[in-house]
Amino acid sequence: MLVTAPKTLADVRRLAIARTLFEPTSLPRALARLRFVQADPIRAPARAQDLTLRHRVAGYRAGELELQYPSLPIEEDFFVNAGFVTRELHRLMHPRTPRTRWTTAQNARAERVLEVVREWGTAHPRDVEAALQLGTASNWFGGRSNVTTQLLDGLHYRGLLRVARRDGGIRVYALRDPTPPPDDAEAAHDALVDAVVALYAPLPATTLGALLSRLGAGVPQWRHLRAQALARAKRRLRSFRVGGVEWFTPADETARSGPVEDRVWLLAPFDPLVWDRLRFEVLFGWSYRFEAYTPAAKRTRGYYALPMLWRDAMVGWVNAKLDATGLHIERGFVSGRAPKEARFRGAFDDEIDRLRDFLDPPQE
């Protein structure tokens, strides 16, 4: 348990930073420690999963996760969001019941898709569409997409397919071996809750409840267990009260906060330190919003603003664009100006150099 419980918001902030921005290690070890990395298809200047891993994997390059994925002990799946999970967590979430029922016609088409994947071994959505020519249909966000793509996604969610690899960012599917139900559903659910807490702690009580609701999309078959799981978690986890907020950490947490580094970190919008917007605002004193889907005229910080951590303060943000002429940086500050400390300029330049190196493509 915590050697000394945090007494101030500064203590909580430093604990949050120290827990997640650990010493860079190998990619397999970083994934084993995180257990879940949220994914996003937008590349500005790199995908969120790569921007998250670059701080935690020594010498990491953009695209390395996709390149190494077939040999890593991870799976693409939905946890509290879409992303990459360890196989241990993946097994705990299956067999998964679907969120929506398919019609008889949809089930028949899904069987045809499964037959193609079974025959081919691995299947790219483009090739499945060419073989079956099932046309298009409305999708969940109001547009239209290929029926085969929707069916492949649904079969993947149901645990009948797995992602074997990605080709140019596109999922290539293979059959997945079925997972037997766990002997103890409550224990399995608690293990998933503990993985969520370990990733995002210290967590405000309201966020703990919200995350368990999001976990309901990862394990819809256990939604009826949610209220009891939350009650058990609150009894099981370590808690402390600071700043009028009840915070939760893993029960066996060891204090890891140390001296504050003279370093700048540019973080992904879905980095574990940034993801919970409520916690971000409480700890860092301003409201961060992801504005990629906000009309340009209404954006306040930019299309894909990367929060900027200096020492233990979020002092601003950066928008980074990579094109044929190089890396272009636009930065903004919460106070309206850069920190006055002499070390900041050099630390910022060092982070931009690290970002530029990270954007060099990995060697196959």
C-alpha cells in the first residue's frame, strides 16, 4: 500500500505522473505493464497508440506497434475503449455477448464471411468484399460503409475473429479459437476493474464509476454485475481524500513519486495521464478537450492538440504537423506565455528533437 498517502493536490499530481511515465523499457515489457493502450486512427503527426508508447518504450518509432503486432502477446479488442490489450485481459472478456442482435439475414451473411476467412486463413476486408459483393449499409455514425466491413467488425467484437495484423492501418482478420467461460465471473470482472485502476490511478470516485460503465461495453454479458463490482472495488482498493475528492489506487500500490524532472513531455490526447478529463482539470487546473471532430472555427487549441507537461504542470499544448518539408510546430500556453524558467526552452527543444526522431519510420 502507499507508504504515505498524498496530502495535497500536488502530491496526487506527482503520483499520477510518476505512476504512468515510468522508465522507458522494451515494447513487450511496456505493454505488459500498461495492459491496455488506447488506439485511434488519426495520424497527427502519429497515431495515439504510438504517441502513448513513445514515452514508455526506449527508442520507439511511429508504426512500430503495427509492425511488431503479429509477434507480440497482445490482441486488438474493445476494453474501456478500442485498443490493444494483453492476452490475459482479452481472455477475461470472452466469450462476449453482442451489444445488438443481428437479423436472420445478417447472421446468414456473417456465416458466409466466416466461411471465407476459414478458407483463406487470413482475410483483408477489401478481398472479402470483392469475393462476396454484399454492398453497403448505414453505419453507426450515420454514413455508409461496406456490409462486409461491418460484419467483420461485428464478428471480431463477438470473439469469432481476431486481428492477425494490419496492412497499411487496415485490419486483416483470422479465425479466433473460442474461449471457455470463466469459472468465477465476479473474480474475472474484478480483475478487469483492477486493470483499469492500475492504468488510470489515482482515480476520482466519479471516474471510477464512469470507467466501470465503459467497461460494460467490453463485457456486456456482465452488466448486471456492475453495481456489485463497484461496491467491491471501493472496499478492495486503497483510497484517500484530497482536495474534497475521494481518490482510489490499487490496494497494493507502492509510492513511486520522486523528484520532478526538468523535462517537457508532449502527450497523446488519450494518454493515461490525459484521458480522464475530470482528473486532468482537477490536477492541472484547466480544461482540455479533444477537438479533432469540432468544426475548425470553434476550436480553441487545434485539431489534435498534444498537452504539454513541464515538470509537474500542464503548461500548454502543441499542434504538430509532418509533411514533405519537415515537422511544423505550433504551441500555445495556458497563461498566454511560455514558462519563465531558463531550463524550459532547452527542455522544449529536446522534446521536439525526440518527437522528430520518433517520426522516422521503423526499420522492417
